[in-house]
Amino acid sequence: MLLITGGTGYVGGYVLEALEGKLPRSEIRIIARRGADLEKLRALGYGTSAGSVTHLGDVRRAMQGVDQVIHLVAIIREVRKKGQTFDSVIGRGTENVAQAAREEGVERFVYQSALGADNRSTGYFRSKLRGEAAVKSSGIPYVIFRPSFLIGAGGEFTGLLKQLTALPVVPVIGPGNYPIQPLYVRDMARYIAQSLDDDRYLNRTFEVGGPETIEYNDMMRETLAAQGKKGVLFHAPIFLVKPTLPLVEAVAPSLLTRDQLTMLLEGSHTSETDVRELGGFELTPFPEAIKIALTTAPPVTYAKAKGRK
């Protein structure tokens, strides 16, 4: 039995798609909070368990009879009034999943971390590293992936790119020359699916980026082109943007947070190619990935899918 945390979410939907034909749906269990998303996956034939990774008892119940785990649950911004913090969801949540997996005798643990986590520059990164430490110290054979920004239909980052290019004048913070290595989400899901039965992946941490490193400016130009648009990039000085971020977070937190700005300015790219050699397939170039993301619907296995993004 395979347990997937975050199976109702964005990456989880693509992972379920990648597992089609590899495992029967009845041998895949998804833990998620109660609701229509979980019901949708149950109707598709997947096993389900209602609960939250922030509650160890919920995870223990979901873990019964499980021999493999894919842990995807994460948040990209905090909602403190709901108790959704990096520390609780990513940090303690991963510790709970690792502990329950160890108690159950799980044989393989696949964890999605984040490219740049070693920087420790944000609460998000620090919590991802805390999760990595929990996985490694569990004693379970593990695979850790650190992907760059994921591009795909239904993705929040893709939605942000679409929002930022909605008008002819495209806002860019600073010079826009920071390096980005966006990765097509189906390529990431394919790696995750492969790692379940390929021992070459075991006990390794992989940094994963797309096939090319591009400047943020070029990413925005390609996003415009994918929509058949033309636009002008407007570069807002960083020293003018930073003082406004507390207001932006309060009024429109989905647009940009201080942590997200820090991670963006640091860039997101890697020179490592180990996982590409193991994967054995051609990665999807960004121009193709963003066009697919903006013009197609997410897979039916993405529980939150409501048509085109």
C-alpha cells in the first residue's frame, strides 16, 4: 500500500496521473482533510483517510498497512489565524509522517522538499530542511527531491505568471536578471513515480530544475508569448517595493509575501544533473511547459481541478 500526503493537491494530482498503470488505484491511499476533494478521489477508486499531517493520531491511522510513502503536503504562505504555519504544517507535519512511517515499518519514503532549502533564508526553507532531517533520521530508505518552481495547469505559480502578464505593462521587481530554472510539473511527477521502484534513487537528495536556466525577465516574456501577447516589462526598484510588502501581505497575500520575494531574488537553479541521468527522458522546455499550462486543464486526478487555469 502506498500512502500519499497532499494527494488532493496540485502536485499530488500529477503524481496520481503518473502512477496510472503502475499501481492499482485501490493500492493507493490519500490522507487529506475531510471534504469534497477527498470524496472526489474516493469516487475515482482511490483509498482515502480523513485527517491532517499536523495530528500524529490521524497519520498513524492512515499509515496502517502502508509500505511506501510519498509526502507532498506543504504550504507556500502562512495563515496564522488558521494555525497554518511553516513550522506546524511542513516541519512538525513531516516529523509526524516520518514517525508514523517508522512505527509502521515503511520501506520507502519519498519527500518533496524545495530547491534552495540550504539557503535557510526563509521560514519556508528552514521548515523544509527540518522535514529533510526528520526523513533522514527515521532510518527508512528515502528519496528527497528539491524541485525548482513547478509549471503546470492548476498551479499557483502558473496562475501568478498569468496574473502578472494580464496587462501590457508587466511588473518586475528589481532588474529581473535573477536566474530561474522552471520545471514542468509532469516531469517532476514522473521522477517521483520512478523513484518508488528504482533503487538507484535511494538515500539520495536530488536538486531538480528544468532543462534551461533563464532570467526572470525572459520567463515573463515567454509567458506573454505563450498567450499571443506583447508587453513591456516595468522594473520596480527593490528599495521601493520592500516597504510596501507588509501592506501587500495584509491586503493581497496571494500576490507576494516577504519570504517569496527573498526566494525570488535569490534565484532558483541548480547545476546538478544526477536525476536527469536516472530519469532517462527529455525534460520539457519552459516555452512548451508554460503554453501547455496556460491552455489545458489539469488532470482529472487533481482533486481541486475546476477546468482550465
